[in-house]
Amino acid sequence: MVGKSDRNREHWQLVITDPSIEGGKKQTILWHVREHAFETFSSFAMEGLVYFLLSDEAAEYRKNYAFVIDPMVNVDGVAEG
């Protein structure tokens, strides 16, 4: 959890990377999802990305990048839809 919204809802962030590689040598890729309540399709895209980034196929990507994912940037707007 990285903080709370204006209406006291939890704001979460997920970082996927290879922790054995020093962070200063990696580029950061930020992906934010669910900015508007109707954007449910982006949740499915994010879920697919997370599955891929955690797979063996993505090991090389995790060595070179830190993927920072904000799964719901507008928690109040989505909750109150």
C-alpha cells in the first residue's frame, strides 16, 4: 500500500523486477490502470501482464526493467462509479 485516497481508500502499487540486479541499472516502466470506473477491460489486460511478467519467459525483462503497476489510480472514482 502506498497511501490512502481522499476518501480513505487504500491505494496499492505492485513492482515486478529481478531483485538480484541493482535497481540503478534498470529502466522503470510505469503502467497505471482503472483511471475511470468504466475501464474494466484494463483490469483484464493488467492481469495478463502480471502473469506474463512473473513467468520464466519474462526473466530477461525483469533483469533490465522495474515494472511499476498502479492497479487502480482513481480508487474513489472507481468505487463510486
